[in-house]
Amino acid sequence: MGIINRGTIHLTVFALIVLTFPFWFEYTGGYAGLDTKIIIWAIFALGFDLLLITGYLSFGHAAFFGISAYATGLMLLHYSSNIIEAMIVGVVVSTIAAVIIGFLTLRRTGIYFSVLTLAFGEMFHTAAVSIFSGLTGGENGLTGLPTPTLFGEKMQGSNVFYLCAIFLIIGFYLARRITRSPFGLMLKSLKSNQTRLEYIGINVQFYKNSAFVLSSIYAAVAGSLMVIYEPYVATEFLEWKTSGTLVIMSVMGGVGTLFGPMIGAAFMLYFENVASVFLEEQWLLALGIMFMAIVVYLPGGFVDGYKRMMRHWVKKNQA
Amino acid sequence: MSEMIQKPDSNAFFSVQDIHSYYGESYIVQGVSFEIAEREIVALLGRNGAGKTSTLRTIARAHEPFLKKGKIVLNGMPLHQLEAHQAAQIGVQLVPEDRRIIGGATVEENLILAQIAKPIGWSFEQIYEHFPRLAERRKQQATTLSGGEQQMLAVARALARDLKLLLLDEPYEGLAPIIVREIERILLEVKKLGITTIIVEQNAVAALKLADRAIILDTGLVAFDGSAQEVLDNKELREEYLAI
Ligand SMILES: Nc1ncnc2c1ncn2[C@@H]1O[C@H](COP(=O)(O)OP(=O)(O)OP(=O)(O)O)[C@@H](O)[C@H]1O
Ligand SMILES: [Mg+2]
């Protein structure tokens, strides 16, 4: 097979699907722009999976998405419409926050960790709409941003789509490399074997923090892209609902599979925007029922469902 | 017998100097001291609850029990100031008495994990050469290995690291006699390699076959420190502390 191994095929297929997304998406009833939003959320969910494989369920990742969004927005508003500086500042500021919050919350496990991250997330949200409202625009969000530019080119429409698509493809490539390396193996082992890993010389605390920060970097990139996609920062970016949506997407798609959370993100946004046309306000109820059904009958999410179907199909064809 | 406790000599390859450790409020290791020369194999014996596991865990710098006082020195390095992963990095390898392997990973992945932190020891080729049973099962989920195979993997994993002090907690526990013989064969090979070892074993006779020296613990204190032969010859000692 030479250089054409499974990994290369997976990555190529993935890149093709992402890059051709706008061409076939409109035939499924999606509106222009929703494709970009899906890609952004896919980046967010993909990074989150790198934390979920360690068994740590964060309910505060909206913080890193939102902090980066605000920092990006403020840069666009007060410094320059050029996205390079804005994105860098957004990601750096958010990563610093992630290092600190990770350090403080990862000393606890299980539900204590989840509740702590939730509390920190809400703290940022509250701060943004109260003490920092002069800077953030308070409840109205950050408005009046200029159209972002890259090398003088206006970042609108398909320009933004391809910018996001490139980030997603690179992000997927890196996430795949990480999960298939010894480092990734160790992240997966953290879930149940922390003491044993310490006995073989692994600095568990350090690596937990690494996974947390890594996932936050994806969140920060997504938050920053969201502001480039739509030059406006909503307070809800920082809200617990955003964190909750991320968790639901990941669980529906299939935690720890990389593909799953991205599919979950696509499904949820599509459902929210397309199915709500028919279901109106009932779409949340329908989503809730689907979510419960998946948790109960298909704990591995969509990816697990697909695998089961394939197995069934193979068996039938062998018989 | 307490007059037999030797004064700690900091020149020893490995020394434990008056260590006291606690599980919360309960005071378990109550001033243990001993030293071990390089390449020496010591059997750490004593009745149930004497504090053998607690002593090994203290040496390996586990979170529990908590070391409140005392020094532990390996090759000039102050282990008592380190955390578990740092102790492992300078060459302490504990093979604990409970399930010894990393779940959710295959045999080979267990070995890969053991070599993430530097410095490393044996290569996979060397390991598989000495443990053909593991070579056959390298792709198998480690949790599905038999008890004896898991014990082999635990020893193999220790050898995969740059090993200076091997701590074995009841390596024969719960294994059928035929498997015990196989583990014994492996440990005899480890002995030939000259790896400094502390072996804790209920089966004192089996441990003394392997060991050069014996230390007997009683309620968190050293009750005897002498040659393995002495323990085998001294009926009273055996009856009082080992019930054999
Ligand atoms: N986690 C713990 N919390 C409180 N006390 C503990 C804990 N673990 C052990 N102990 C107590 O410490 C004492 C020594 O236990 P340890 O496991 O070190 O004995 P041992 O010599 O290894 O015994 P065995 O031969 O049964 O394995 C016992 O009295 C035990 O009850
Ligand atoms: Mg014990």
C-alpha cells in the first residue's frame, strides 16, 4: 500500500467532505451560513473530545469559547479589522484562562470537577454582563464590529467558510495524531488508572492539565472564528447553555470517537435550524426525547449506531 | 529484638531511616529503618496487618499512607522528598498486590505506557524474549489476562523502565502452584540481572528461597533483620512472627 494507508484515506475523505460541504448542503435544506456555523461548532466539539477521553466532563467550556470571542471582538473593534492579530490575542488570552482554571479544577474528579467548571464558567458570564459591562457591552453583547479582513480581503461568505474549514481539517489531523500516539493512549488511561500511571512515572496532574488546555485551545479557535463569521459577540457565548450544548452534541455523536462529536454538532445545528421550521418551538422537546433515547439505547451515540448497523449488515451478507 | 535494628548508614545503596507514616489519623508505620546493598534481595515478612504493604507504598511515595517523618534514600537521591511519579522516574517500581495492570489497554499498550516517562529500560524485543507468553498475547486486552499473566505483565512493565529498586507485593498471591513456579523462574532471572529487590510474601518459604536477607515487621516496627537462612533455622522466630 505504500504511503496510502488508512489514516491518509480517512483524512482525505474527511477533507473532501468538509471542503465540498457548501455545494451539497443547500440540497438538504440548510441555509447559506449554517454550514460555516456547523464547521465552527465541529471544531469546538472535536477539541472537547480530547478532554472527554480522559473521563473529565467539563461544564464550563463556554468560558474558553466566550473569552476568545470577546477578546477577538475587542481587538477587531479597537485595534484592527485584521483577523490575524485578533485571533492570536483571542486564543492566547483564552488559553491563559484555561491554564489557571484547569489548575484549580483538575484537583477534583467526577461530579466535583464538573460542578467546579460550571461555577467558573458562570463566573465569567456574570463578570461579562456586570463588572465588565463597560468593556463587553453588557447584556447587549459586543456590537458595532467592523467586517473582519485578511490581507485586505473582506472575510465574508465563502471566505469565512474556507477559513473555518481549514482550521477544522488541521484540527482533525492533529486530534487524530494525538489520540493515536502514546500520549493519547495515556490520556485515555487517565479515566480509570491514575495511581497506576503514577507508579510508572507519569506526571498525571501535568497531563490532565495538558488535555484540558488542548481542548480549550480548540474552543478558543472556535470562539474566535464565530466572531469572524458573524461580527458580534453574544453574552450567551459565555453562558452555561453553550457548555451544555457542547456536552449534548458530544454524547449524541459518541464520546471519544473524534468523528462523533463533530457529527453531533452538525446534527444539532441542523436540527435546530431546519427542523424547527416544521416543529417551531417544539424542536427542543423533540431534541430532548432524542437525547434521552440515545443515552438509554445507544450510549455510544451515532458512531456506535453506525458501527452496530455495519456489523449487522456484514453478518447478514455473510449468511 | 529491637536492639538488632541497625543505625542507618547513609552510604547504603538504599536506606529507609526511621520512617513514620499514617492513613489519616491511624499511625501505621511506626519508625522502620533498614538498608539494602546494591543487587541484594530482601524478603520483607510479617503477619497480616504488620505494615508490609504500607512500608512498600511509603517507599514508592503513594498518596497513602502519608509519610510524616523519616528519610528514604536511593542511590543518594532523597525519595522522601518526591512524589510517586518522580520516585518511579528515578527507578523505583512497585508491583502492587491488587490488580496490577492498566485497564482499557492491551498488553503492548501497557508496555508503551510504561515507557512514556524517561528513562526507559528493556526494549520490547528483550521483554518478549523473556516473556514469550506476553509476546503471544501482545494484542490482547490486559484485563482479560489470567492472574499469572497479569503478574508477568506487571514485572515486565517494571523491567520496561530503568529499574533500580523493585518492590514486589505478594507476587504469588492467589496463583496456582504451577503458575507460582513460572513466576518464580522469572524472578530468579530478575535476580540474576542483579536488580535490588524487596519482596513481600505471605509464603515466607518461597520468598526466602529467593532472598539473601529477611526483615520481619511487627506492628509497624522492625522485629528482625538478618540472613534468610537464620529465619529458616530459627523455629521460635518463625512461630512468633510468621506462623510457619
Ligand atoms: N487505607 C487504609 N486506611 C486505614 N488503615 C489502613 C489502610 N490500609 C491499611 N491500613 C491498616 O494498616 C495496617 C497495616 O496494613 P498493611 O496493608 O500494610 O499490612 P500488610 O503487612 O501488608 O498485611 P497483609 O499481609 O494482610 O497484606 C493494618 O492494620 C491495616 O488495617
Ligand atoms: Mg499487604
